[in-house]
Amino acid sequence: MVLPSGVRERVAAVHRGSALPERLRLYDAWATDYDQDVAALEYRAPHLAAASLAFAFPAAPAGARLLDVACGTGLVARELHRRGFRCLHGVDGSAGMLERARSTGLYQELRQCVLGWEPLPGPAEQYDAVTVVGALGEGQVPTTVLPELLRVTKPGGFLCLTTRSNLSNLRYKRELEAELGKLERCGAWQKLLAQEVEHWERATSEEESTRGTGYISGVVYLYQKCPVPPLEED
């Protein structure tokens, strides 16, 4: 199956590591075509992340407060809403993407924030779960954002992250997993899941294709923030 005209070019443009103002301009311009482009790519990350997060919650999720970081047009929100999540907040660096997300009517709050350049809006420990789907990758959000994601998550809350395993993202994936492991070893969170998925989305080039399948692979990570240990009495 041949990808529709322009999809390869738009995907390549936002992943080529351009300067931040140019990258935000590209996302603003892509917002109108984004949903149809990722549908053509058979992009599964929003579905997989929402399913993993829903499985982690021990009770009905309607009252859980979630932050959808790099929310884009709201693909993750749609999947979460189908699974009973109702209290959804979102942030994204692109005003164009936020406009599309707002049109879904699924978010209680949406704010513009360029993750990696400025802190997430709001106080610490206010969310039962935080998602970052599709933004952790080469030329996108730096791995140094992980402590900021932890900051806004409640003790015992969940963090669901995704990244790609294709050739051009392997260096970033190794760096990300090193940071994930470092935070786990220091007791900040514990890993619940690292699910490798072979058919993550359709490849935009033969070089990126996993073993000639025509798809690239990816991974879903699910972590739980460790509770704050009680203070020892003297």
C-alpha cells in the first residue's frame, strides 16, 4: 500500500531536528492533516498506551486526573475517553495542534507548553497519571524531561511513555532507557511494563522498515511513581 502524497515529507520534516521555532511552525502547519496522516501510517501508539494505562488502574478511572503531555490533536484523549477516563488535561507546544485538540471537547483544560524548554504548568503531585505518546524521540522532546513528568505525578500515580525503535531513533531510545533505569535505581519509580511492539506504524522508507515488514517497531513503558517514605521518628 502506497502512502498518500505528502505523508513521508511531513513526517520527515518534523523529525529532522530543526530549531524549535521551525519545528513548532511545522507542527502548526501539519495540524489540519495530522489525523488522516497517522491513520494512513496505521499509528498504534495512542491505542496501546491507553490500553496499558487502563489496565494499571485498580478501579473505575472516571475520577482520575490525567495529563496528556504533547497531546497533539487529541488522539490519546480519544482512546482514554473510550476506556472511561473523563478528567483530561493536555499540554502541547503547537498552537495549531491545541486548536484541533480543543475541538474534540474531550479536555477539561488545555495549555501551551514547550516541554524541555519550560516547566509543566501547575503545582507538583496533582495528576494520577501522565502520558507522553509520540513525542519522546530523536529531534523531539529531550530525555531530560523525565524528572518534570515525575514532579506533577502523585505518589503512586502512573506514567505511560512511548518511543520508536526504528533505526534513526535507536540512539535516542538507548539514552531514554538509560535515564529510565537511573530513576528506577534511585527509587523515584518502579517499572510495571516495557512492551515491545513490532507493527508500531508503517515505515516511511525501506531503511527504517523492521526486517522488511514495511513497519517500524516501538515500545510502551509504564511506570508507577514510588510513594514518599514515611518520616522516621526520633
